[in-house]
Amino acid sequence: EDKVVQSPLSLVVHEGDTVTLNCSYEVTNFRSLLWYKQEKKAPTFLFMLTSSGIEKKSGRLSSILDKKELFSILNITATQTGDSAVYLCAFSGGGADGLTFGKGTHLIIQP
Amino acid sequence: NAGVTQTPKFQVLKTGQSMTLQCAQDMNHNSMYWYRQDPGMGLRLIYYSASEGTTDKGEVPNGYNVSRLNKREFSLRLESAAPSQTSVYFCATQSGTGGYRARGYTFGSGTRLTVV
């Protein structure tokens, strides 16, 4: 059975801190790993990673995939209160049969 | 360009009642999905439709039925609602083309369903 495990499940930090969110996976047919940010409503896309060792960056957010060790991390530097959200990791087998999600990391940034 | 539209946004049902959640997309995407999200559980796939005319079970299909009415619309039906079906339901679409189709997922804004 395909599995995506995120850690920690929740995290509280102060504004300005750097956080690292973890995602490990055990899947039979890996094609890509995705990160989403979910605030009050629908998940919004952050990154898609398909190749090992290549960092994707967008402003203060970055992510990297290790296909040998089967994990990915999402880094957020200089955190702001607007970064407070649930961060979801998901994998795709590349077909049309949907994404498999982890349970998410609930990140709270305190002023 | 509305993207993915779900109706209703909120619903309260009594145990045993039935209802249909509607999802419509104007993105001309081939694949459509229904997920449910419970606290601390991430999103779990209920049913999906890879293309018009086909539907398949996902991880948690029990208690639900779906209809892919046409390319635009994919509905989710609860025949006899149970409190365990209290959840937030998301419809999503995917273009179904290209080498890395996963990037093309688009989510609706969700339906919050409470069964009492």
C-alpha cells in the first residue's frame, strides 16, 4: 500500500524563524512529489519535484527531493504570520488515478 | 474563468438523508476527482473519473456513488448519510495530458458537510 508520512504533524514557531517540514514516502510507482499549502479552503500548489537532488525555490520557500532515501523537505526561511497553514505533501504515480496525500503539517507562526 | 465550481458550499443533513454534491469545471480537463478531508487526515480519494464515461473507486468509496455526467460535471452522491461522512469534500480536476500531469491539478473551494 502506498504511504506518505509527514512530520512533524504540528509546529509552532516565532516569526523570523526557519522551519523544515519533512515528507517520506513508500510507493510502488513514483513519478513526482508535490507540496501544497492549505489555508482555509482549497490546497494551492507550491512545488512539484521529479528529479533527485534538484532544489526548487520560490521566494522564501524551497524544496528538495531525495529519491534514494525516499523523502522530501520543504524549507521556509524568515517565516511570516502569513505562512501559517497546513502544508500537504502528495505523490503521483503519473497516471490519472489521483494523488496520495500525507496527513499534513499544521504550521503556526506566532508574531 | 471560474475553474472548478462546487455546490453547495455548506450542508447539514440528518442521518439517513440523501444528497448530491455537484462539481463543474470549465477547464476542459479530462480527469476529475472527489476527495474528503477530515481533521488530521490529509485528503483521501473517494472516487475518480479518468475520462468522460469512466469512474473508479479510490481509497474510501464506501457509502458514496458518483456520476460523470459529461466532460464538465462529476457528481458525488450520498444515498443514506451517516455521521461518519461529516467532512469537507473537495473536487479536483487534472488535464490528463503531458508528461507530468500532476502539476495540472486544480481544486474546488470545498463543501463542508455535517451529518447529525
